[in-house]
Amino acid sequence: MAHLIAPSILAANYGALNKDFDMLNKSQADWVHVDVMDGVFVPNISFGQMLVKQMKSVSEKPLDVHLMIVEPEKYVDSFIECGADVVTFHLEATAHAHRLITHIQAQGAKAGVALNPQTNVDQLDDLLEGLDLVCLMSVNPGFGGQKFIYRTINKIQQLRKKIVERNLDTKIEIDGGVGLQNAEAILKAGADVLVAGSSVFKSEDPALTIQRLKEIEIGNFDI
């Protein structure tokens, strides 16, 4: 199955969001990645429910909403009501991950779990069967434009092996420092979804960058 490209709207021009969404709608992007930050779980504040609702009204692509917030169980319903198609929360942010996964899916959205760079993929062993998506953070979350942490490649390979051994459809998403310089290596390691922010929106031709990311072809996974 072809990999997915999810440009991160965090890196867009907030003064011209309609223009950027028009570009995304016409591009080969598959999802729009929306980072929700609360200033507590991560040292930054970004989008709330009302802005996500506005994004949904102009986006022709599914919204991939990444909750970088404490107590995500208090907020998932409101983000789904505002149009989130995929809701990902951090394993480190809740003590009730399994309950939250099943709740998100019961509301009609796909459920994802994100892991910070220092969190081992083995902590997902009891959750993988129920997950639609695992988001591996390849930077420390909170800010765009950071450099890719290359030990993430090993984590992708480890997680892909678990998914293959269990014959699951769980997608692996990589978020942070992704661009044309490393996308092929990330995909060869076993990733399914590339979140790309600065590398798309700061490029001279964002739509062409999305196209180039989408057109990368790989052989077998390096596992």
C-alpha cells in the first residue's frame, strides 16, 4: 500500500490559512496533520477546538489531529465533534490508554497513540491490536522545524516487526524533522505516514514538495 503524506498545518502561514488549505486540497496530500498543544504537556500552545472546526470547513482532506495535551480523555469528544478524523494522544499523558482508544473508535474516529522519543515501543505491546495508528515522535514535541532524531529509524524497524508478526493493519506515522533528505530511509524502515511541516510549507513550491514525497518508491521494509 502506498504511503500517506500528512502536511503539518503548524508550519503554515496563519495569516493565509485559506490559501494554504486551497493548496493542500489541490495537492497529493492525503491528510492534514493538526498539532494541538496545551502549554503543559509540551512547552507551546497552538490550536483549539474552534480553529479545528474552521479547518474542517475548508479542508477536503481528513484531519489528523495530534493531541499533545494532558488528560486527553477530557477533550477527545470535542475534537471529534469539531471534525477530527484521526485522533492521536500521547501514551505518556494518560493512565487509561486502552479505554481511550476504544472510546475514540466508538465515536467514529480512528485512534492513534503517540510516543515521545525516549519511550520504548515495547510499551505498546498490550495496545497494538486495537490501534489504527502509532505516531513515533522523531523530535521532542512542542515546536516545528527541529532536526530528525535518527535513532527513530531503529524504533520504526522494531515497531514494524511487531506489526508484521501479529498480522496487523496498524499504521506507523513519523512526526518531526521529516523531509526529502530522509523520507526514503524512514519509509524503508517501515513507516506508512509522513508528517512534514517546515519541509513542505517553507519550500519554494509546497505542492511540488508534497508530490515528491508522495512519489518516493521503496522496495521491502528494512526489518
